[in-house]
Amino acid sequence: MGCRVAKTSSTVHPEVPKTPSVNKDLFHNGIVINACEEDRLFAKEIQVELAGRGQTAWCHDELDKTTGTAIVNALGLIVVLSEDTVRCPVCTDSVALAYVSNKPIVPVCRHDYNSVLGTLAFGMKLSVEGMKWVMFSVEGNNEQAFIELNHRLDELQLMTEDNANLTLPGTVSLPHFDSSVNLYEPIRKKQQMPSWMRASISSACSNGLVTPDADKVLANSDDNFWERHFGSCKAIAWIEFQAKFLADYESRACRVFGHSRIDWMMDRLHSGIFRKSETIRKEDFLLFQQKPGKRHQFWHQVKEYMLESHLMREVFDMESTVRLAAVQNLARFGSSTVASALVQLLHDQDANIRAVAALSLSHCGYKSDQIEEALIVSLSDVDRIVRESCCISLGNMGCTAAIKKLADVWRNEVIMNVRVAAEAALKQIGGDEVKRIIHVTRVLSDEISMLKEDLQMQPDRYNSI
């Protein structure tokens, strides 16, 4: 631990590890290095240096289609940031996947911090700007930078060992969701992250943590948003809650998300946290805010939730390079927030996103009334692929609450593939009620078929009636 990287000669290099197969165990304790095409040689230099200290590492171009699986199972992700990174979808997708799967991210850069930060895509910028980057030099004198990188990796190894007992089982039960609140727990707080992965003072202003002069009154005011505006009230109208939130935090939100995303932020807060209720209860607010740990805790929770919502959509987008790995490894993420975010994606405007979310919910390792209810409602989606996906998920989950709706889909759906999926789901759920439904439906179908045949053979018999 803490050893310095030995500089290798120009002619003799440690052997770079070969690309592993899809066997997930081979990725454990390894590092994935992500870089765009223009930074690939620099990524290889890092890989060789890590091999010199006995640290297994893979560049994502070696992993090809197994990049997502490697990230989910690896020790962490090193991402090489430059002004060219914005044009690399693999880099963007990989950072998003590492974030939502609670994997440590180590940003490294050889160029000016502010210049690079300004070119990054929205989600990646929010993900890495609060972290302390390892800064390398283009000129090549990087001994100190490699020492710092080694120190980070040593911390990751210790953190992994310390958090080993915190790994959640593959299947757990979510708390019961009532009709007005969506419980939320930040993905990145499942584990204790190293200090360099938390927001630093140098980036605090751009992250909305430190306010300019215009916000000094707010900065010196009472921390508790609810007490400050609503006192002892147990509930408040959403329209008033929204007005007070924007009065306090709109300027911060504009600096973090941009003015064009304010409506998106408020819609996500209203629908994702408060389930579109027009009355916001104090107890629901406190559940979301959680135990105050810093000044203006509510704002920090909102900011974190918005980032995670955005990154979840990036990971499960049809164009994502890591979508399949994310779906296959959902149970390993161990976060109720992931399940909650997938439920919200069932309402996305893109039907492909809704279909992926529906399929993914049966893989997330959670069962709850909220998840089942959302899938049952989505059986009426306008898109047939979404309806079929919901049937498959409800069957995989063994959802008895969906039996009547699945039976209705099986009997009345006009698209054959959806009918077949509904029937398969019913059989997968099983039980006496399903047996009765299938028996009655088949008896009626047989009788109708017999009557049709009789009508064709003896049409005069019915014409005389």
C-alpha cells in the first residue's frame, strides 16, 4: 500500500493484462480506464504504469462490449478528461454507469481544468466537477501525478475492504410506499467515499454550494427550508412550496443545471419525490431531506436527486453503450433510488426508454407495491413493446396483484405478441386463481369455436331463427 510507481524504461514494460472474458470474477479488484480516441495513448501509459505496481487495469477499447460489465464489477473507473471527451459516448456512458452503480470515479487530466470542464456534457460535468482531479502534464514530467494516482487507488482498495460488509443482498424488500411519497436514498451514499470524491471548496461555487453576494441573505438564514417558510404547518399547497423553493434556490439551480432545465427540475421534484400531489406534507418532505448533515440540506438532496435522475436516463437510453450491462447487473447496484428512478422512466416520452425501464424493474432486486402498481398501469401504455415488456416483468416478479389485468390483456389485447406475453406471465405467476382464469377462458374459447364451426356448416339453421 502507498508504494510509488516505478518508472519503466522505454524498451521494457510490464505485461499489460489481456482482455478478460465475460467472467465477472476476473474484473474484481481491477481498474477500468476510459478515454476518447485522441487520449488513448495516454490511457495506455497509465495502464502500463499501473501494471508496474501490480494493479490490473483495462482500457475500454480492449473490453469492447464487456466495458459495462467490467465497470460494475471493477474496483473503480479512471476517466481521462480532455476537450475531446465530449465527443466520446463511451466515456459519457461509462461515467454515468459508474455513478449509478456506486463505483468510485478517478478523473485524470493533462489540460487546463476550467477549459476541459466547460466542454463536458451536462451529466458528466455534474458528476466530476466536485471531485479533485489528478492533474498530469503534457510535457511528461508526471512522477508526482502518478504518486497521487497510486494513493487514490490505495484508498479505493481500503474502501472496498471496509465496505465489503455493506454489500446488499440481491433481493430485498423496499419500504411500503404510500400514495403520496416516493422514498429516496442517494445512490452515492451507500458507501463511504474517499474525501477527494466529495465536493472541494475550489469547485463549490460552480456546484451551487457557495453563493455569490446576491444569495448572502439566504446563506445567513435558517438552514431548515420548511421551518423557514411554513413554520409548524403540517402540509402546504404545491404551488406555494414551488414558489418558495424557487425564491430560495433558483439562482443556484441556474448555475448548476442551466436556466433551460429549471422546468425539468421542478417537474422531476414534483413527480419523482412528491408523486404529483398538489399537497406537500411535512413528513414527506422530511423523508426526502433525511437527517440534516450540512447547511441547506434540502438543496443538496435536490441537486443529488436531479443528477442521478439524469444519469439513470443516460444509462438506460437506447443509444447507451452500457445499457445491457446495466440491466444485467441491476441487483448489484443495491439502491432503492435505482428502482425508483426506473419507475419514473416508465413515464418518459421515449417509448424505447419506457420499455427498457419496464424490463429492468424485474432485475433490480426489489419488490414493492409501487413498482408493481406502476407496471400494472403501464400495461395500458400506447406502445405495444412497452405493454409486452410490462407483461414479462410482472411474470418474472410473480406479481399476484397483476393477475386480473394480465388476464384482461390476454383476452382483449389486439397485438398477438402482447397476448402471448400476458399468457406466459400468468402461467409464470401460477396459483389457483390463474388456473381458474385460464380454464374458464379456454372453455369459452372452445365453445365459441364450436359455435362458429356449426354456423359455417349449417348457416340456414341460424338464418331461420
